[in-house]
Amino acid sequence: MNNKNIIVLKNQGFCFGVKSAIEMLENNINTLPKPVYLLGNIVHNKYVKKHFEDLGVIVLENETRSKMLENITHGSVVITAHGVGGDIYKIINDKGLTYLDTTCPFVKKSSELIMEYVNNGYDIIYIGKKNHPETEGVLSESKMIHLIENIEDINSLSISNNLIALSNQTTMSVYDIENIVIKLKEKYPSIVVLKTICNATKNRQKELTDSLEVLNGEKALVIVIGDPTSNNTRMLEKRANGFKNTLVCKIEDSSMLDMNIVNNYHNIIITSGASTPSYIVDDVINKIK
């Protein structure tokens, strides 16, 4: 194993927004009125979810935030790092529930910027994943926000407003957005492009890209560690798949690592999603080494 070129990318473990959300709930869990309900997963990682379930938190899933709130009559609710729209805050306040808001500061800043443009008469073209909690929250704010998921969706847009701005879910691929911007500018030349990719997502994608470009087409194995529900993890996988002679293995933890595959590669790059705990990454690195 000593002759292998193992490249562990610098940006690993929780990003600032994820770490902040987890610490906020941990620090307040004992003082929040019981029961404590999480409106979705605080971040997209099953190990983090289990951690809070073990602490007695009830994690609600597979429904819209408004639907989750329907049967809650007492206790407290936790808004996840992905944020929610103003309609959810209204329901919570109307019910008189205590709430803890762990929304990622970058997500909050992005949403505020979008609404600033909406309030100034702009239609917003929003690149995101349908039913993702962050996207769900943004779309609920105004009918002037139009969702597209990919470059093909541009053909279905029909906006007559001369004031148009482009924004996106904070965990999308920087490289996908570049191509979408080019296409959108052909259809809407005056479009204003808002920079709303979070730094953690952008830096991890760039670091992965740079590492693969240095290999210059050499055979490589890219191990992407993260939960399958994590969008920024999926974007890392997608980015790596765009390089020739590269095999991508997306795993949740070291138990999913196939050492027969690992042993067939000299160049091994290890990256992880922004909601992947550091100890999970360390386990994978130790198993390879």
C-alpha cells in the first residue's frame, strides 16, 4: 500500500453551516419544551439523524414542512439547516410553538438576496432540485420564482418581464451552472446572475477538479463519502464522473469500501460531502492506508 498515491482532499468533515446547526441543537436540546420535533433531517446524513434520535428528538420526514406541522400541538420544533419559507414561520407562530432556527447563514443570506430582487420587481430563475427542503422553502416565498433543474428546462421558461435574475440552491454544481448561464443569456441577454453557491460546496468541487486535472488523465479512483440524500455529495460524484479513466465509488462509510477495487488503483482521491462526519472520513482513510 505504501506505493499508492493517496490524495486526501483538504476540505473534509462538516462545513460551517452544518457544524453550526448541529451544535445549536445540541446546546439547546435540554431546555427546549418536549417533545422536540425536527422538521426533516437537520442535515442530510443518517448518522447525524441517529445521533439526535438517540437524544430523544423526533425526526419528521417524507412530507412538506406544512404537512409535518399539522399534528403538532405542543412541544417545540427545529428548523433544519436548509431553512424554510415565511409560510412555515407563520404556521409555527400561529400554533404558539417554541422553535429553534438552525438555518445555515449562507442559505439565509441567499434567500434574503433573492427576495430583495423579487421586491424590486424581478422574476427569479432558480436552479435547484425539486422537493429539496432548501428549494421548497425558496419557492414558497413568491410566484415570481421559477424552478429549473437542468439546462433542458430552459426551453419551458416563458418570462415576459425585462427584469430577470438567476439564483440557485446553494449546493449545486458550479460547473453545471456555468453551462446553464451561457444558455440562459442567449434567451434572456439582460439576466442578472446572483452568486449563491456556498463556499463549502464551491471549494470542494474546485479542489476535486484541480486534483483530477493534475493527474492529467491517469487512471484514478475517486472515493466520495456521504449520504445518498446529500445534494452536495451527489454533485461531487457527478463532477468526478466527468473525467476520463476515473472510477467513482460513492460510499456512506468504510463498511461499503470494496478493497478489491481499491487495490487495483495507484491514484486514489478521497473527498466527502459537507454533512459527512469527520470520523466517518477518518475510518475510510485508515482502512485504505
